[in-house]
Amino acid sequence: MLFELNHLSKSFADGRRARAIALDDVSLSVDAGEAIGLVGESGSGKTTLIRCALRLLMPDSGSVVYDGMNVVDAGRAELRRFRREVQPVFQDPFASLNPRMNVEQLVGEGLIVHGIEKRAAKRRDIVVETLEMVGLGARDLPRYTQSFSGGQRQRIAIARALAIRPRLLICDEPVSALDVSVQAQVINLLQDMQRALGLTILFIAHDLAVVRHFCERIYVLHHGRVVESGDRASVFDSPRHPYTQALLGAMPIPDPVAARERRALRKLNRLALNGAAFAMESK
């Protein structure tokens, strides 16, 4: 297994001597070459999970294991290797790219930071090659991000992550800030890169349609807990947890019969929600 979260928990002080639980005993695994989806609405704990997975935030308990290395306890050299081989792609390309850097600087920065290529000419060759992978090119090297559309900026963000040839991409809702017409282009690009480079991808989203199109296995996160997991067919065709059923029921379906069934399911879920939090968990 390339990447694992084992019994990860994280809470925060809420100012009243109590603790707000963000993650509660979360476990998931990603094998080499897989595209795994993690879905949940806002407030489900996705952002905290990503920050713990990248060791930007220390969990209260549990472990983050990458290629046999416990990242939580990793030393400087091990952490340097982890940061080279695991790269994030963040949600908002307008905020994640430094507007003072041109495309060559943005995409080539990782090559300098990780000591991969010190020669400027060779570094430029790698940057151009990577840009061409994502549908851009040498003509874009001197340009700044302000002159690009949202979809093009996300392509630059993906190129920046890919330039150092990582093994694992952690994608934090990488298409949610983009127009629907552009989302498919970025998803198709990620699929192409996965096949071409043998990438492993952990894809975090709230849009089930995107996850269904892209991911082989899916974890459903609700109030900091994984309430359901399985392969794509089992989660979408035979969901066992009421929360998963509610998420699927919220998907737009142009079939009037299915729409009536969806309304009936929502009514059942409202009744369940009026009683107590979801109790049943499906692993």
C-alpha cells in the first residue's frame, strides 16, 4: 500500500473548554496507481484530513504512512523525500499561484527547492515539457497568472505539481472553483496524466458526479467519520448508509420517475435527521 491513514483523529478547542471533533478515527488506503475519491459536504472534515495527510497539521492520534514511512514521526530527511514525492493540487488556482512569479518560475520552483535540476537551461526544458503535458507550452513561460483563465491557471497548478515527477497527487477539490465546461477538461487531463506517468491520486470532492467519473474506490466522510467505503459500483449502485443515499439523492437526475424516488428518499432522511445523528456505519 502506497499511502495510508490509520485511525486518524483531530480535534480543536472551541473556546468553551470543550473540543470540536474534526476527524474521528479515520482510516483509508491508496494503492499505487489508484485514483481514490473522498467525498463529503462542507464541514465534513475534508480540509483537516488533507492538512494532516500532508503533515501541515499534526493529528491528535493515528498515523499517516507513506511507502512504509510514518510521516507523523518523520525526521527532516524523510520529510523532504515525502514532500518531493507527494504533491498537492489545491482548490483555488487564483489563490494558490503567486501572482508575482511568471509561469517558468512557478513550474520550475520545485526543481530548485528539491535540488532536482540546478542548470537553468535544463530546468527550462523540464518546465516546457511539463507545460506541454497539460496543454500549454514555451510561449507561456514569461506570462503571469493574471493573463490566464481559471482553467488555464489550474493547468499551471497541475504542471507545478508534476514538474518534480511525484508519485502521489493529493487533489483538494481541484475543479470546484471552475466553470462546468472547464471541469471536464481538467478531469480528463488528470486521467491522462495518471495513465502517462503512473500517478496515484487521492481526489477530494463534494461533487459525486466528478468522483464517479474519475475514481475507482470511494470513501464517504460525514462529521469527521468515514461512514461508507467501497468500489465505485457498490457505493453508487448499492449505498448502505443514509448519508450516502442522501448525497446520491441530491444529484441532478433528468428522469421524472427517479426524481420522485429521490424526493421520497429525502423525506426519509429528514425524518432520520430530526431524531439523531446517523448511527449506522458501513465500511
